[in-house]
Amino acid sequence: MEVTNTTKIQYKKRFWAGVLLAQFLLFYAFSKLKIMIAFFEGFFEWQKKIHQLLFSWIPFSFGDLIYILLGIFLLYTLILCFKKKSRKKAILKLLMAINIFYFVYQICWGMLYFQTPVIKKLSSQKEPEMAKAKVLALLYLEKCKATRPSVREDKNGIFIITDLNAVQNEILRQQTQLPKYISGKEAPQINAFKPSLFKSVMNFTGILGYYNPFTAEAQYNAELPHTLIPFTSAHESSHQLGFAREQEANFIGYLIGINSKNNDLRYSTEYFTLKSLLRFIVEEDPEFVKNILKEYSPAMKRDRMYERNFVFRHQGLLDDFFGFTNNLFLKSNQQEGAVTYSYFIDLLLNYEKP
């Protein structure tokens, strides 16, 4: 009897291993077919509002709870894998769980990485020009300096958000104002922003926020410097719309925030844009960047120093590990990786008028 059960488990393991391989090949084939990509785009448009309605009312991140339970299951199953008596059944359960997780992830989110790139929707698709980047850096320096006095500060003169709900509602409103030639995606107007349950760990990973494809929640780290939170929220809301690529989400977040009437959101977006331009310029002309930094207003310098101190306090092995794994993930989904992030600059310079 035991031999029969062992044989059945062996067959089941081979079956689920075969299903997983078949899924890899099938979704790889789908990623090469425009008709299938269009199908998954349409499916996402249909399901995203349902997901947001299902989970947005829960006062905490339900997606994080799912991850915690999944982590407990995986840890328990891996422990069983080291025990001789339970090893075969544990491996079978692990294979089944991986199959289910991978399938749900791909149909709910993974195939969106293969949508038509946003840059192909722009009228011009030129290589980024350093001269134009410098002009824009000067422009956004002035924008930041003009907007900064209109936001609130704490007792140390650091920018703080006094009404995060107003920022979130403004992001939802601005989603409906996106240019139609760039985004024809429906904006459900459901507030599904959630502070992450993992905020204390996130401080040491370099992760500012993330989108949960299983619950359509936009998570952000509530312990971040406030200069980062509004734009991070706009970025994650772009994922909620259906923009999977990280730098395209940055660009859509930029479009959401740059013309906002909410000063907190606009300043955070202008500041992010300025920093991105300076990171692009610094390798070719570090002296230009130094001069720009000197021209920061005193308030902007305080915000910059606070950000730098926050990063310095939380640097470590976790930051390196998550940076490495995030880079691998981006490259596996036809993105350039976490090192250069130049695609956002490509989009910005092609979108902005000379």
C-alpha cells in the first residue's frame, strides 16, 4: 500500500512539474503574440475595478496579509522538505502552490509587461539629449523653488504632508486627466492606497512602495521622508491603471503630479523630476550638477539633507540584496534594470517641448 501511495505521489509531482514547464512555455509564447497581449490588457481593464472594490474598504493591506500567510506556508513546507517522512508530500504541495501562484500572477499582471511601450505613443522618439536635459533641470529647479514655500514644514523646517487623503484623492482625479494618446485606460476612482505592513523592513531595502497584483492595492512606506510619499503614491497608482513597467509608471506618475493643484503632490513630483534629471546628467557633467545643488533654496537643501540622512541610516545588506533581486526581476520582464533607469528620462525628454 505504501509503495502504491509513493508511486501516486511521484506521478503527481511529475504532473505538476510538467504543468509548470508548460506554463512557462505558454506564457512565453503569449508574450510574443499581439492578440494575446491585447486580450490580457482587456482582461486587466475588466478585473482591476473588481479587485479594488473587493479590497479597498479593508483598513489595512490585505495583500500584505496574503504575503505573510504565503511566507508562513512556504517556510513550513520547506521545513517539511528536510524531513524524510514528509518530504515527498511537501514537495508536491510546493509544486502545486508555485503553479497556482504563477498562473494567477501572469493572468492578473505579468503579461502587462509586454504591452506596447509608451514611448511609441509619443510623436518623437529621439535619443535623450544632454543639452535639453540641462535646460529641463534648470526649469524644474525653478519650479521646485517656486512651489516649496507653499507647502507645510515641521519644527525643523522639513517638508511634511498634513492631509495625505487630499493627496490621494488628487491623484485619482488627475488619473482622469491623462492625455488620451498616452493612456486610454479607465480610472476607477477608488482609493486603494495602503500603508505597507512591512514599513520597518522596507526602510532597509530601498523599496519605496509596491503594487499588489492580487488585490490591486497600492502600498507605500509611511515612514519615508514626506518628499517621497506623494510621488511614490502617484507611481503606484499608475500600476493600478495598468502600466506595468517601472519607468512608465514613473512617467505616468509624473503626468499625474506635474499639473496638480495639490501643492504637496506637485512639489514631490517636481522634486523627483529634478533629481532624475540630475542623476542622468551627473556622469557627463558633475560640475553642472554641483552648481544646481548649490542653487537649491534653503528649504530644498533641508529636504535633501533629510532624505540623504534617511538613506544613510538605513543602508545595509538588505538594501544590496533587494537592489540585486529587483534588478533581476526588471530584466526578466523586458525592462532595463535598476541601475540606470534612463527610460524615464527618454520619455520625459520626448514628451517635454524644447
